[in-house]
Amino acid sequence: MDLSDTRRGTTALVTGGAGGIGAAVVRKLAAQGMTVAATDTDAEALTPLIKEVRENGGTAHAYTVDVSDSAAVNATVDQVERATGPIEHLVNVAGVLRTGSALTLSDEDWAATFAVNTDGVFHVSRAVGRRMAGRRRGAIVTVTSNAASVPRTQMAAYGASKAAATMFTKTLGLELAQYGVRCNIVAPGSTNTRMLRSMWADAHGPRATLDGSLSSYRVGIPLRRLAQPEDVAEAVAFLLSGAAAHITMHDLYVDGGAALGR
């Protein structure tokens, strides 16, 4: 069975669409025949992605919005639905990383991390979820991180924000279940994106990520490979699909075993 058949022509909203994972999700859903509304704060980065999708026969549109701005989110969701029809699929990917010790992390870094990673998920999911509930259909996937359940040194704000987004999405899934709306989480580990590469100090970064670090209590990756954005996009697409029709409030780890199955 072609799982894209039941979703062809439907509208999907993807936040953080210009990033590595977000762009992979946009490409994947567009290739399955969905009309994709890709949002990001970086309008310039969205332009070549939308052009690529269209050249490959897909349908995608760009929207510039800061997910930390509740009013802007509401306006964008309204604009998308007026332009392309009901949003039946939402993928929360937008995220930022601010590293630093829990004792030295600034108020600004903490607030900025939560503004996007947690508040952004709340704003977008609330705006879209209300509409899905009224129509009694839809699926939401929030992309978090395995750092939401496994402590990582220098990542207190990031891990805490992703943990909050995870529990919010599960609670939302419980509340929306009566309306037939499913809410799930995809939790990647180290994925070959600009965010991960920004944490590497030198050319040994990839190997160090695979090996882990005893001094920072970090397990490496048992599968001995970094995830690619497409690996995460495949998991997202599955949870949006009819094959996952009886799955909700689930937390799917895509980390090569780095969290040791939690």
C-alpha cells in the first residue's frame, strides 16, 4: 500500500522548515503529494528549498514567522488555511540550541531556548490543534531530542526545553484523542545538521560523537553512524501516515541507540 495515497492533496504545516531536519521533512511530505506550508524566520533560506520542491513536482509555500510570537503564529495559521485549505498535519521542528553550564547559563540564553523550543511548540500546536479538534481529524508530530530524557552536560536549557515540549505534546495528545487527533513525538539523537556541527571543535568531532565521552558521561552511538535528516523525516512521515492510525502520545527515538532504549 502506498501510504501517501490517503494524504495526497492534504495540507501540512512544518515549522523550522529551513533547517536540516525541517527541510528534509518538507521534501519528504511534498514527495508524498502533500501541499506543504514551510515556516521559518529565515525567509532567504526557505526560497531555494521551495524552488527545489517545485522543480521536483511537489507543492510547497514559504511563510516567514517567529514561532515565539503567538499573534504572528495565529495569523500565519489563518493565512495558510485560507490559501491551501485545512491543515491536517503539523510538524513542529523549529528549535534553537544554547549551550553552557547550568550554573553559568545566562537568563537570556535560557529564555531564548524556551521561547522557541517550548513556547513555539505550544503556540503552533494550540492554533492548529483547535482547528483539528473542530474538524475531528489531524495528526501532530513534535520533533524533540533524546536529550529530553538523558542528561547532557552543557545542555541544561536545551534538554529541559525539549522535555517540556515532549510532555506538552503527550498531554495534548490525551486531550485531543476524543476528537480523533493524534499527537506524537520524534526524538532524534546526534543528526548531521548545522546545529550538531556547531558543537564540533575540530575535524575529530564526528568520531568523538560516535565514540562518546566518559568524562562527560555521554554514551556514543551503538549503530556507529550519525543520523541524517532524512532518517528523522522518515519517522515523522510514518507517524503522520495511516500506518500509525492507532499510535498517539508515543515518543519515537531516532538516535542509533544512543539513549540505550531509554
